[in-house]
Amino acid sequence: MPNLIHTGKKPAEGYAAYDKDMSNLLRGIRAAAALLAIALSGPMAASAQSGSEAFFTLPTDAKMITDPAALYALLADRTVHAIYLPDGSTWREFSASDGRTIWDEGSCIRPGTWQVSGSLVCYRYPSWQNGEPQCFIVYQSSKATHFVALDSATGAHSLVSNAHEILDGNPDGLPLNATELLCGDVYS
């Protein structure tokens, strides 16, 4: 079984896409996350990146998952069902223990890869954001699992999604072996 907990070294097998740029990006994000964790001593207010002044606040009992093994265990071979903030649209994603992932958002299925790097989980989809990694700090509260996005360029963070359930396995039958973007009735 491949090691999906990023150690700073490129894994021996797979992850060709995780090259030097990914290492540099993750190094910057880890630094931003560390500063963020130090700066926040209470519940975190995360601003929406939509340009509005609306703020979303994590519940007071939300705790950041800082242990890479715990973060990996939370997501590996499991399916997340969640909603985006503030629009309330739903998404679901299965993350296999071998580093493959399949993300269903809107009317499209996007295959990609995922890995844990320190206290971050990062996803990369060739068909989304030019294949750039999308990294998140993950919090858990008594009501949900919360995904806080990080902007690698600015260090800005925003609470973007709340997962209302994380199920074992791939009960939705998401097509993990998909190799390209599938939209509409193609995957139904």
C-alpha cells in the first residue's frame, strides 16, 4: 500500500504529478497553516472569498486535525457527503487509500489524486483549476467535518464546506476508474 502521508520525498511509485512544484507549494501552505494555527486561539472566523463581507464561523467545539495519520484515517477508503458554503450545493467524493479520488460536484464527475501533507489534505484534478492542487485544513466538530481552503499565494483561508457524513467505502459507486471528466447523463 502506498504511503499517502507526504514526507517531503516523492513516493517511489505513482504520483508523477506531484513534482517539485507540488513540494514548493505544500511547503508554503504548511507555513501559512502553522502561522494560522498560532494566530487563532479560539474559534476561527473564515471569510468567504466571494468578495462579500460575509463571515462563516466554525463551531466553538471545532478542533483542527493536526495529526497526519488521523487525517489520512478520516478520509482513506471513505466517501464524504458535504455542502458548499454559502450556496448550499452538494458534493460527494470517494478517496481511495492508493491516492486516487473521484469527486462528484454539480453534474460532473472529476477523477484526481489526493494526499495528506502535515495537517493539510490536498487534491488535484486535471479538469479543475488547471490541475493545480487544492489544499484544505480540516476541522471536526460535534455536528460536522469542516473544510477550510487555503490560497497558496496569499495564505488567505475560507471555510468552504461542511461534511454532514463520511461513510466507509464507496457506497455511492462513484466510478473510481474514470480517467477523464464525465458530465451529465454519461455517468448516471
